[in-house]
Amino acid sequence: MTQPLPMLPVAPTRPASTLPCALDYDEQALVATFAMLGHPAYRGRQVFRDLHQRHVASWEGCTNLPRELRAQLAERYRILPGELVGQAISQDGTRKRLVRLADGQDIETVAIPAISPAGAHRLSVCVSTQAGCAMACTFCATGRMGLARGLTPGEIVDQVYGFERDAPSERPTHVVFMGMGEPLHNYAATVAAVRLLSHANGVNLSQRRITVSTSGLVPQIEQLAGEGLEITLAISLHAPDDTLRASLMPINRRYPLAELIAAAAAYAHKTGRRVSYEYVLLRDVNDALHHADRLATILPPKLSHVNLIPYNATDASYRPTPPNAARAFRDRLLGAGVSTTIRASRGRDIAAACGQLKAENRRQGTRSPG
Ligand code: SAH
Ligand code: SF4
């Protein structure tokens, strides 16, 4: 693997504030808050647009508000959930931001440029939903950290807005909930963030361009199916049988494969949306052709797609599958009639994978613990 580029340090601009964060409120809540302060409803809608469409970084930026109201807001609410403390850009254009939240938690976000099959420019932002993760998957750097806490809706959506503020001409076109943390273990904030990102008066991202990835929390998958969202659900499978999956993903002991696949199939049936199955290829662990054969037998034949993910080596215990073996695995699935792609591996030189950034900072000792 390529040696990661050093992160560019960014000088903290001001002390972290503990005021409530205005980005955590949906439009209705803002309107209600403004009513309480004695202002008409349109003010709340104006502020929602300033926050979620114009991405103002301070109340001073809300130039359509009377000066006194801006001052009043500044006393009660903050806008930015944290401060940018590091950023990096990869040779392939992948960008990464490291933000320190008000309570000192660091979260990473990556933006990955790509060209769609139809030739259109894409910018996918991979957001984190938790600081750390409780799921303890053995191959995952975030899993080794344990869970610090779930992020708030504002802390999630501002990861997208941060890239828009940095480079307004490069607007994110897709959002994938595949950064640090388990989105469905922070269910309410994840669903609230999806609604904020797809709000007509915000960035107005089509829900079809949003993917939520889960390690397989069955009750929450069932709940998500009833939310009336048009997002893509991605299930992190990584193994075709319970013994192997439980050895990689402890959550499998709680929700074994049969239950998980049934919940995913029900999700696809109810929403009409094809479910994606993620499969990280780990050399000599889950990448034999017999694993592909078994995988083809357990997946629902319709409305499923397999994404094979090259392993980003974060731990000496696992190695990535060589590209020719990955292609053989893909071809085996295709031969069995399973729609399959190998995900392009991007941003390796800035270690832009799930949870790696924070792990690296810790190793280099640039951050004090806690
Ligand atoms: N917690 C959710 C979403 C975040 S992880 C989930 O597990 O689905 C997003 C994806 O990255 C998951 O499929 C996860 O298995 C994968 N992943 C984790 N560590 C990785 C690594 N080192 N290399 C490649 N993919 C990894
Ligand atoms: Fe958590 Fe996903 Fe990493 Fe597993 S792979 S530890 S669920 S972030």
C-alpha cells in the first residue's frame, strides 16, 4: 500500500462552543423556534435555507436577517458543529477532511470524484455517523476504537456542507453513509440527516443518490423499510456463512445471515429499491471460489447487487486479495447470475477508508487521547 501523505494541519480558529447547534433542527423546528422568539414563520424558512443551502459559517452571513436578530441568534446557537483540524488531497483527487467536534471528538469525511458509466461527473461524499463504532468488526480500524458516541444530524450533514464551503464549484452529487460508525446504531440522527440532505430548501439531493450502509441491525432495517425513503440500502456481508461471518463481524451472533438476508429482501420488496451487498475481499479468508458459489446461493435472486471491496490494509492480520483473484471471484458470481462489480479503490495515498484517518493520527501521536 502507498505511504499516506501527511495531513496538512489547519490552525484552530476559535474555541469550541457548547451552544446548541442550529444545523440539528429541521425546518419545522426552526419555524417553531422563531415563533417562540416572536418572529414570523418565513424567518425560520429563510434561516433553514441560509444554513442548508447557502452553508453560511456564521450568523453574520445571514445578510437577509435584521442585525439584532443575527445578534440574538449568535447568543443562543452556533452553526458549525466543529472545526477543521486537518485536510488532505490524494493524487486521484479524493479529498479528506478531519473535523474536531465541540467535545473534542475527531471525525473524518472523504469526497471521492468519479465519472459515472454515462460519463457524468460525480462527487461522492462518504460521511461518518458515529465517533468510533461499537460493532467491533475485526478487519476495521473504526471497530478497534470502540464507540465514543453517535453524531447529531447537524454533525452528519455538515460533513457534506464542509466540502461545498471549501470548493463551491465542486458540489457533492452523492452521499454514502460509509464512514466511521454504524448508521443504524444511530438511527434517528441518520434518518434525520437523510431528510435534511434531501430537503427541497436544502442541498435537495435526490434520495436515490444516498446510500446507507449497515453491518446488519435487523430491527432497524425493518424500521427503515417503513420510513418512506428512496435511499439505497447497502448490507455489509463479507462472508457467505454464519461461522465465518461471526468471526469477522460479532453482530452476526445477534442477527445471523438468514435473518439478515430475509430483512434485506423484505426491504427491497417493500421499497422496490435494489439492495447492495458489500463484500470486502480478505486474502485467504473469504475470497475462495467456493465462497463465491455459496454467496450466490444465499442472496435473493432479484433486487440485489454485490459490491466487491478491495481491502484497505489497516491491520497486519489481513491482506488484500490480489486483483486477478478478485476478478475471478467477480466472474464466478456473474456466472451464477449475480449482478457484481469490483469497487475502484480510491484515495489510498491519503488512507481514505473507513476509520483510518483517526487511527493514523493516534499512531503518530498528534492528538492527545480522550
Ligand atoms: N458500519 C457500516 C458503515 C461504515 S463501514 C458498515 O459496516 O456497513 C463502510 C464499509 O467499509 C463496510 O462495508 C465495511 O465493512 C468496509 N470496511 C471497513 N474497513 C475496511 C477496510 N479496511 N478496507 C475496506 N473496506 C472496509
Ligand atoms: Fe463499525 Fe462498519 Fe467498521 Fe464494522 S465495518 S466496525 S460496523 S464501521
